[in-house]
Amino acid sequence: MSQTTLLEEVVQWSKDTCRLEVKSVLPKLIISFQSWEEHIHVLKIITDMFLPHLSLSELEDECFSKVLPKVGKMFNTLMEEITNQVGGLSIQNTEIHSFLRNILQVMVQVLEVLSGCVRHVCSFEEAPALDSIRSLPSCILKVLRNTFQHCKESGEVYCGRLSLVGDLLQGLFKEAYSLQKGLMGLMDRISLENTASEDDVSDIITVIHSLLDICSVISNLDIALHANTWKFIIKQCVKYGSLVEERLRHGDITSCLCDDLLASFHSCLELAEQISQAGPQVAHSPEYKLFQKTTKMCRFFANTLVHYIKEFKAFLSKSCRRFHQLYLQIVSKFPPSLCSTVLPSPLSDELNGAVLVPMDALLSQLLPLRPFAESVLNPSQHLSPETELPHCLLLVSVMGQFPSHPEEALQLWCDGSHFPEDTPRLPLFRALFQSFRRCCTERRVPVLLPGVMLKGQAQGNVTLHHHVCVMLCARVASLPPEHFPLLERSLLEAVLQPDTQTALLATDVWFYFMTYLPFFHPLLTLPQVKSCGGESYQLSHLSLLLRRMVFLMTPEHQMELVERFPPSQDDNLPVWCHILLRALSHDARQRVEADIITLTNTTVTNWQKAGCKLGQLDKNIALLSLLMVVRGVSPEAECESSALTIISQLWVAMCPSQVQIHPSIQCTLKLLLSMSAILVKSFDPQVICQALVCVGAMVSEKCPDDLLLAALDFLASLGKVFIPHDSQSQVLPRLSDLFGALLAERSWLINQHALEAFAHFAEVTNHEEVISQSLSSEDTKNKVVNFLSKTINAQETVETRLERLRLETPVLERHNSILETNEETPCPKRARQETSVEEEYSRYLQTAESALRALQTLVEGRATDTPVPPPHWVTSRLQELQTLITHISTTTEP
């Protein structure tokens, strides 16, 4: 009997005949496949007439294993035919048009046949065994993937001629959708025992991985299908956990989940921006409804990822870096990140609930994993500027998770790596300070975060510094004592690095410890203070810490500090010159002030006896300590007169020409100006005049900014002084010239301080002529007027300011890096002990001139204020000096 005759006969059979002849006829029908048109006809006969008469146990051996491989090959052939013929598709080429539509119709029919097979298997009351349908899932999954891929690429495949076959493509997708849904329902009915065969386990693995591949294809085709496919994948993974966990492609599964979450999240952001630009009346718009659907997908993917990690965290060590990046990428798109988009509150709240809230659950699952800690705490990782703030907030969140995790997690994060063979891992607190330091732009903006709820009051926005400080103090207060040494080391390292605000954060935390945890003792910082020679950022930061800590010390501890580091010894002055003496108890303060005054007086006297050699002025630490005494002194204090005498003696010895040359004298001058600004009301006019001469010499030449700032403080303080009439001609013109020169400075720093100093001077002075004479140019006058009226000539936009801050950040980072690696510009060399002959002449003549002018002021002052003449011996001593001057003049004549 020929194949044609057999097919014609079979279609006439009754159900009973088919049941009786199924096993004899079925093999003949299977080998009858010729063309794909005939193929689909035979398939329908098999599935409609003979398949219902096979038992569940017979399906695989009698039908599926023999028919379905041919179905797969035929479907591939149909796809190849489309690829080969689609180039000729057009409305005019009716033959190709008809041919391609016939192929698509056959493809739809193939899917219908496979759906019929699934429905038949599901019609049995008993759940099928996997080996009884083994060929069915694999065939269906291959066909589905090809179908969805064809639908996804249809725009490219048909190149603008999609309308000619669009109806059939829609039908094809709909049938594939139904087929996949049926297959997943069938697989749900199957259950494997722990004793399942290797083939059964392999088949389940194949189904999961094949659907995972399909997910990457359908992600942009249908939201519901995409979500349902993922639900099925995760359900199957969890259902057969112990059987499949070692063979699943965990990295691919989590990577696809991360990609799908990010894709949905970015779609949400784009839709939210469109909605916010459209205006408030968008509650029922198509865009808003799509936004809500996409937001639900974000929540689904985020929760699914958390669930999968919870179930298979032991197998996800290689994915932890990806999870770290996912966290940073998502958080970087939310405020307060500088690259986030400002959205209306309803949209922002929906996104927060869908994406940001699950990130906390994600972090909770990842926190115990060593590979995740190694990724987050990696000392050599390079983050983009957009993810620096999210990384800092991640570290803060990790701290917040500690109470809900065992001690092992705390040790993992807080202890760092110990052995060379370990993957490098920073201690958490050190990593947090380093991350905070790198958030330079965010700190300068500054970005704002929600504050901590206090006593039921609503949250207020706080700076990043405030947020990190509060969270850090709250967490380490409950830290077990064994972690304190490493915490102290991290705090000290943060204090000793060059970024001042990071050092301030560490100081704030240390200050908290001193308040609530008294075993954190400040004396441990004193050796570092003593070892920091000269001026450095480390000394500045340590002194800040020390000053704040002394306030918290009891009087007994303060006296212990005085006893252990007596200020009467030179080598202890680096400690006392950075302590605010008003923080000390009465007894301790009196002791320190007396010792510093005595030591400073001795130092100055010895310097004068040694001939005022320049090299000895390098030891300005005594003057710096005296400055701390002067700053804390009250008007009636006994030490004021002693300090005044020392300062006056040094002003008399100051030589303007030498100040310009020697950095050591510049340092002395800066300290003298700072002290003189405080005690200015007690100075003789001639001393003030001498100070102005020295300042004038410095302003006329290029000098350090810190010296000019000290000079401006001194000039501002002169507003409180009334200059006697007989000295006004020497003081007031110099004062006007100095203000005029400094107000014209191009440096914005000096110019701003000059405006502030001039305003302070003008507010309190009695010498109003100085004000008008200082404003010698119209430009200077305009600047002062604008400053006093708080006029802003040009104001940056938010975008311009942010861009400027971003450009300045790498400059600041390079500067800090240079400081940290000791590659800064070398400091000026110390002045020689012995100067040249010319310098010696200049210095001694200047000293003599200064002394004589001071004597002149004394004599004239007594003559003006009281009729008592000077002592009788003054005249004879002046005559002796005149004789000496004549002798020197005669000797120097050529």
C-alpha cells in the first residue's frame, strides 16, 4: 500500500479502528514525512486520531521519541526558507508573498500540534513521569526559542514589509505564548524524588536553562510572559534545590535577573521623566499606566533576586561583585546622588518602594558572604565618580545591618584580612573613612539625606557628614571591646590623612567616645603631636582632636597632663601650643600660663643676648605657645603685662629688610601680628608704627598668604585704637596705604579677607580719614560698597556650580595625594647662623634705629602727659651714644 493510499484510508477510520491499529500504523505514518506540507498533515493525523489511544507510559517510546525530532528539524527548515525567500517579499511579488504566508501558517499549525500534545498529556489524572514524555519538553523549548527570536527580529527580517505578514506573526506569537504556558503547567505537575535518575535531573536542568535563554529573548516582547517565565524558573530551582543546585548556571541566572532589573528600572526612570515633563494631569495617561506596570516588574525582579540569593547563596560567590555593582548602579539613580533625576513625590515614592526598599533585603542576604565583603572592601577597587556616594552609603547600611546578624558577620567586616593568602580586605571603619573622603564633590555641594527620627519628631535633612557621623557613633557604641584597637587605629589614620573634613569626622567620632566611652583617652595622641615637626596637615588635625578632648578631661586628668608634659620644658611646647587654655581648670591654667610666660621670656632674652641671630628664630614654638596664652588671657590677667613686654621687645628687633628675605622671621612676624591683634590696645604708638613698617615691607613684595591674613587681622584690630595726634602722621598714612594695597589684591582669598578686615575696621574706628584715603581707586570703592551692601554681581546656576565643583575635585585630590606621598614642594631652607656682612650692617642699624625711635616716643610721651622730666642720667648716656656714633662714622669713612 502506497503512502498516499494509506493516508487516504486512515482519515476514513473510526476511533475504534484507530485504537486497534495504532501500533501497527503509527510507524508507517512516521516514515511517510516528505515535504513540509505533507509533514503537517501527517502530524495532525497522528495527534488527532492516534495519540489519544496511547497510554501515558507508551507516549515516549511509541510516538514522541520518533515524531518530535522530525518536528524540530522541519521547524528549522521553515525558518531557513523564510530567511532565503524574504528578500523578494513585496506586494507585487504575489508568489513570494503567498509562499511566505503559507510557511508562517504551517509554523502556527506546528505550534498548535505541540499544544495538542501538551493538552493530551495533561488530560491524564495521574502526574506524568518525566521519562514518559522526555522528548516533548526539549522539542517544544527549541521551537519556542526560534519562534520568539523570529518575532523579536521581525522588524529587521521583513525590512519595512512587516504589514504583509503582521497578522500571521501575531498569531504565531499568541500560539507560542499559549504553548509555553501549557508546557510550564505540565512541568509543574511533575515531581522528582531525591532518588531521581541522572537523566531526569538532566532533563529538569535543560528545561530551566532553556527557559532562561528564552527569557533573554522575550524580555522586550511581553511583560506578563516574561514575569511568568521567571516565576517558573525560580519555582523549579527551589522545588528541586538539592537535586539541581550543583548543576545550575547560578551566575547566568543571577546575571540575567540583574540585567532585567536594571532594564526595567531604567525604563521606569525614562517614563517618570516623561510624565514629570508632561505636567500634573497624568494620573490616567497611558504613560503613567505603563510606568505602574514597569514599576511592578522592578519590584518583581528585585524580590525574585533576593529570594534566589536566599536559597542558593552558598553557590553565588562568583556573582558577589555583580551584586555589588548592581547596588551601586541603582542607588546612584536616587537622591541624594548628584546624577539622579528629581521626580515628583508620587513617582519617586513608587520607585523607592519598588527598587530601593528591596536593596536593603538584598544587602541583608549578602552581608554574611565573604566574597561580597571582599568585593565591597577591596582596597584596590576603582569606582566611577557616580558610584562613590552610593558606595559610602552602602558601607553605612552594612553597619546598620550588624544587629540582625551573628558575631561572625561583624568579624568578617570589621577585622579586615590578616594573612597574605587572603583576598585583601579593608576593615569596615577604615573603608568608610576612605569612601567618605572620596565623596569630595558631594560634601561640598552639600548633598542632604534624611536625618534620624528623634523623640517622635519628623525627619529633617542632614549633610553627609552628619549622617555618617550619627550612624557611625550609633553603631560603634555597641561594638564589642575586642574591636576597639582596630577602631582606634582607623580613627587615628583618618585624623592623619590630608582631607580636613574626613579628619573632622574622625574627630567627631572620637569626641563621642570621650563623652560616652571614657576609656578612649586623648593622651595616646600626644606622642604624635610632639613628633610632628613644623607645620603640617597632620599636626593641624591632631591639634584639633587634642583641643576638643581636653574640654572633656576632669581637673585631675588635666593636672596629670600638666605633670606628664610640663610646659616648662621646650620639647613639650608642641603639645601646649595647640591646647585652648580656657579649657583647663583654674589651677592647671595658672600653672601652664606661668610656665609658658617664663620659658618664652627666657627664650627671647637668650636670643637677644646671642646677638639676635636669625637661625635661632626657627624655634618659634615658644611664641606659638605664648599666642595660646594671649588668646585665652583676660584684660586683668597678670600674664598680660609679661606677654606685652615680650612682644614689644620682639617688635623693636624686627628688621623689615630681613623679613623679606628669611622665612624664619616671617613665621615670627606672623605670630607677632596674631598676638598684637589681641593686645593692640595696650601697645605704644611707636610699636604699632614699627609693626606697620614690617607689614608694608611684606606687602610690597610677594609673601605667603598666611602672613597676609595675619596682617589683615592686625589691621582690622587697629579700629579699636585711638592714635595720639603726634603719632597720627606716622601711623595713619601707612594704614591707609596698606588697606588700599590689600583691597586691590587679585587673589580672591586675600581680597575677601581684606574686605572683611576693612569693614570691621571702618565699623569701630575713630579715624574716618583712613577710610576715605584707603579707597583711592574707583574700582576699590565699588568693591567695598558692594561688599557692605551684600551685592552679588554674578551668581552661578546650580548646574554651573556643580560642574565647577566636579572640575575642582580632581585638583584637590591630586593636592592631597601629593601631601600624602611627601612629594610637596620642598620647604624653604633654614636661614644660616651667620649672615653676610651687608646683612649684619643692615640688621644692627635697623635695631639701633628702632630702639632710638622707641626712646623718642617714651620721652615725648612723658613730656606730654606729665611735667616730670626723664632721669638725669639719660642725657649723659645720650651724649655717650653720640660720641660712639661719631667714632663709627669716622671709622667707616674711606
